[in-house]
Amino acid sequence: MREVRACSTAANKAQSVAPSRNAEGVVTDAGSLLWAFVQAFWRIRTEIPFADELRSMSKPILRFAPSPNGPLHLGHALSALVTWDAAQRLGGTALLRIEDIDTARCKPEYVAGLFEDLTWLGLTWPEPVLYQSDRFETYAEAAN
């Protein structure tokens, strides 16, 4: 993902470019996958209207909460971009929360990669980042 950079006219091109797919409907090359990604982001950005109630909220807070149990993939990137875009359009804030409660699969190197990839996408977030594992005691108290 870090190797591919879209041009500024990508959104215009994405509306007219169909990805190359095999007989099973699977995208077959990285260029087509990128165009499908850009097209999905553009469709979400332009076709989902914001309700007037959301626009009138004072400083809405949205969040992106990936589980660091592997590298960030295009689905994560799309979700993050949509979240940050919506927060910006609403005059709010996008928070990053790390869903690291799966202690067997979540690894520090995946958290580091996640930060690196989100930074590469041009996203920023308020510090400190909340880690769900820091709240195990709170969850245990609530369960009892």
C-alpha cells in the first residue's frame, strides 16, 4: 500500500474505471484494487449525506478502533479515511483507540505498523491513544 500514490484527479477517474476481475469476481491486479478503493471512498464521501442534526452538534467525536492482530489492510484504510473525513466535515475530532484485548494475537509490532500506516495516510489524532487493555480492570468491575 505504501508504494502506490493516487493522483489528485483519482476521484474523477474512479467513477469511470471498473476494476479488472477474474471469473470469480476477485480483483486481479494492484492498480485495479487501488481504483476500486478510491471509487469506494469517493462514493461514500459523496453519496452519504450528513443529517442536519449531526451538523448542529457541538464538536462530535468519532473513533477508529482497529485490532492490531495483523497489518493494516485496505478495508482498515478506507474505514480510517472515512472516519477522519467525516470528523473534519462535521467540525469534530477523530480519535484512535487500539482494540488490543485479544492478547494472544495483538502484538506491539502491529501497533507500530498501524501508527506508521495511518501517519502515511496523512491522519493525525489526539494523544494519548486509548488502549482497551488498559481498561481490563474497569470491565471486570462492571461485570461483577
